[in-house]
Amino acid sequence: MVARTVRAPHQTKSQARIFQALRIEVNEELKHLEGALQQAIEMLKPGGRLAVLSYHSLEDRIVKEAIGTAQKGCICPPDLPVCACGRFQTMSWVNRRGLRATEKEVETNPRARSAALRVAERV
């Protein structure tokens, strides 16, 4: 089906993306990632660091949101005089932007081009 709708120079990339999307959905990879991140955050002792490599934007967004939520702490409306939610900050970013492979690293290992490393520390 892809071969009929996508022209030759783009077929391989399109097929790889379709296979990746099917694999992610069938294996429920994003749901498992969310659960694993929550468990990792809970298991860390203060000062412990969590390093996560993500290989595509869907994974990266989940990582940023999980750590961002843990970093934010209180989610009460700002006009409340006292915190009612009882949440507090549990994580702090070490490198929020994410480290990417250099051009030299990508030459050596082409799969590294899409990887992003994000690190946070338990407070």
C-alpha cells in the first residue's frame, strides 16, 4: 500500500515510520514509558539522577512532561493563599534542553542523530 502511494525516493523512510508507529502502538511503548518514568522518579533518593534517552518526539514529550510535573510541585491556582494540593517539587532539571549527538558522533553512528539525552536530579 505504501509503495503505491509514496514515490520511490521516500518509500524506505515512509515504511520505517509506519512500522515504528505500529510497533509503538502494539507494544504500548508510550504507556510503559510513562509508568517507568514515574517509578524511576519515586525510587530515586535525594541527589540521585535520572538520565533518559529518547529517540523520537513522542517519547521526548513524555519525558519532558513527567520531569516538568515533578519539578513544578504545587499545582494550586496562584490566587490561593495556601497550598491545598499538598504537592511539592521532587525533581530539578540538570539539562532541560536535552543533549544531542554532534556531527562527528552521527557520522560514526547514524542512529544517534535523533537521540536526545535529558537529565534531572531528585531534590
